[in-house]
Amino acid sequence: MSTMSQSIQESPVLHGHVAVEATIGSSTAQPSVQVTQGESTPLLSTPKPSSDATFVVFQSSDNSRNQVFLGGVAIILFVICWISSLASPLLVYYAFVTSNHILISIILSIATAAYVPWKKSFVSRFFTSFINGYHRCYYMRSSMTFRKKLPDPDEEPTLYAIHPHGIVSLGWSLLFSSESMKHVRFCFATGLYYSPIFLLFCRLVGKPGKANKASMVSYMKRRESLALPPGGFEEATITSNVRDRVYIQKRKGFVKLCLMHGYSIVPVYCFGEKDTFWNAQGLWKIRFTLNGLNIPATIFWGTKLVPILPKRCEMHVVAGEPLKLPKIEHPTRDEVKHFHGKYVEALVKVFEDNKINAYGEVDGKHRTLEIW
């Protein structure tokens, strides 16, 4: 079996300090990202070849208290912006009903910055660098690994399908701020996209996009590489600390779009996402009904003192091999079902090939991925 441990020996993704990058053939990948090693964060040197072409973008462990603190700040900014998106309609209503001119001015300023076109400046580049450099430091250990090839702006159009969604998609956030993924448009729920606070945060960090069909088709016609958490709010709802779960059986639309536009799909699994927050279980029918109304139905808790701050666990993001799909302008239902099945198989393979490295020999061998 081809596993991450074979390609980087003794599982350094989890237990070492310095990541080793690889090349494919004669081409050398040189991402301008950092490896976190305790107090220092040296730039990566020229990547070195690996036996089965596994690329480790970064790995982080044994961070100082300052690094952990700054990592917590980076995460809490993301979580607060995410939560504020849910409360923003009520905030706007309150501001105008009470004629709170200061609050109205703040809302209008944020909305202007969120929706008016602008180019990235020193401020946005610094903000991106801060989020990218310190988010990973919060976790006990963290890493980001790509199989076969690193993301390439000149590559054939690709859709990165990210699982599990988790409570607030922290693995998604790690990818979103990564220098290696800066050319990729990250798509999420339309309601979140139209929240000025969350949109401003996302524009400062990377390339945000809407996950509705019309927008996805528009991006694909422009041949943009995309990233998407296909499980959506339903996958967030079923998050469990003790089980690995993905909500994918009814998620065939993204596969159909990829067939229609000739996109490859890269399955991505974020080991550790489920451990970031506790989430209440049960009452699935009621909660899925709320999800259908674009309402998150999670009841979560993070650290004891700060519930919106995730627990300090391990986080390992693994992108599998690209699933090559044929271009079929008008795929039939059977064709969509067939290639959706191929995608699920590829996702399960990513999980099975890397669960030992992520969870350890004793725990990992008993882990299975629940397909909802």
C-alpha cells in the first residue's frame, strides 16, 4: 500500500520538525511557504525528490508559547468573522432601528471594503502572511501534504474537494491561507459570501467564491481551479469527536459540473478536524431540515474557558491523487452516479492510506470512514 509513511520515512509529518519537499520528474516545485520548527520559521529550500512523489508543504510541532498564542489569535479572528456572518442581519437591523450612527458607519465601512474592487496591498499581504504563518502553530502538531503534485497555477483546471467540513472548517482555512493555494478560488455558502465581515476577511486572505451552481459554472468557464467543502452544513451537523464522518452520498452536483467542464477532482481529508470542537449528536431530521434552510444546526463547544476557540489537537491536511474525469457536456444520471462512486472510492483511499500516520498505529487501524 502506498502510504505517507513510505514516502517520508518514520512519519515525519507527525513526529519530525522539518518538512522535505519532492519533485516529479525533472520539474521542481518551489513554494514560498514556511516550515515551522519550534522558535524559528526558515524558508523552505529547494525541494528534494521523494520515492513516490509526496509533497509536504509544511509541518509544525513543538511551537513556543508565543507562537501558540498568535496561532490562537489567527484562529479566533477566523471564527469570530464566521460567527458574525450569522449575526450580521440582526446587527444591521438593530443599527438602523435604534439609529445608532456609529454602528451604521462601521457597518457601511466594512461593507464598502468587502464589496468594492481593490488590489492586494501591503496590509492584505501582511494579514495573509500572519494567518498562514501562525494558524498552524496553534495545534499540537500540524502538516499539509499533497500526493503526486503540488497545486500549479498553470495546471489543468482542478477542483479540491475538502472533507470533513467540521464546525468551522479549520482544515479548509489552513488550505485557504496557504501560499501554495493562492491561485485557487475557495467557494463557500452564498449566505456567508454576502456577509460583509466574513467576505472582507476572506478577500484579505485569499480568493473567495460562491458555491451556488451559477457561480460555479461561471468560474469553470473561466477555467479557474476551485476548492469546495461538498458536505456543507450537513457535514458540519454530523461532526463527531469519536467518529470520522463525511456527508457525500447525496452530493453529486459538483461531480456533474466537473464532468461537464472537464475538471479533475482532488479529494482532501483533514485529519483532526473532528477533534477541534465537541458537537451535540442526534435529532438528525430536525437539524437536516434546518440545514435545508441554510441554517447551521451545530451545538458546539471548544476549549473550556473560550468555547469558540478550538481544542488544541493535531491537524493534518492530506490531498490525494487527482481523479481524472472525462469531459462530458451532457452527462447522464448513470454517468454522474458512476464517477461519483469513483470519487467516494478515492476519498476513502486517502483516509485509509493515511489514518495510521494521523491517529497512530493502535488507534488508526480501528478507524473507519462513515459515508452519510
